[in-house]
Amino acid sequence: NKGEALEAWYINDEKQTNQTSTSFTYKVAGNDAKIDSGKSKIKISYKLKEKIKIIFDASSMSCKIPGLWSSSDVNSGDLVLEGKDLVFTAILENGKKVKVWKKNGEVITGQDGKPTYSYKLSLSDAVDNGGVKELRISVELE
């Protein structure tokens, strides 16, 4: 879906609510114009969602983006658009159980013992690694 990468449209740096499709209709209003060097100007811009690198140990879990009819696999190292829903599933062998899930090394509260962890990908959780936004998910078994 082309429009899913668009976060928002802006008019004169003001975010337009509920405008996230690849195009939108805008009716010019006189009070929207800003005077610059004696000329009336209106600045129209947009912002794209950022992609976040998802990092996890594929031998201990799998990751999917759930969909209405089917889901998409996510591999460790894949870039995923912020705002996407992710479902991590622990690979449990030999009677092992999930002890805790971790996000960037920090224990995720409320997820103790759960074999799956569902998460909406948020830029605020990502860590900057040389200009690349990363999110690390890990699981401890017992």
C-alpha cells in the first residue's frame, strides 16, 4: 500500500489531521498565506513514516506482521515502517517456557510467561545506531 508510508501532510508546518493518504484536497484560504519578500506564499509539505530495523535471535523466536487475510514474516535485520503491528512468538523446545520478553534489553512488564508478544512498532522505542533506528527484542526461557 503506497499510502501506508505517509505519516501526515502539513500546511505552513501545521499538521493536517486525518490526512495520511498519498493525496488530499486543499482549498486555499487567504489567511493561510504568509507574506515572504512581499509575496503571499503557502508551504505544503509531507512527512514519511520512518523505518526501524528489527533485530532478534531467529533461533529463539519468529516475528510476523499480522494481516486481515494472511501474515507476513519479518526476518531479523528487516526494516519495518513505524506503526506496524508485530507478533513475536517464542520457539519453545524440550518443555521450556517463557520467563520474560525484553525490548532493547529492558524487561517488558506484563509479558512474563506469555509465549507471544504483540507490539505496535513505535519510533520512540527505537535506538539510534549510526543513523539507523533499531529495535531489539529478546526472550528468556526457563
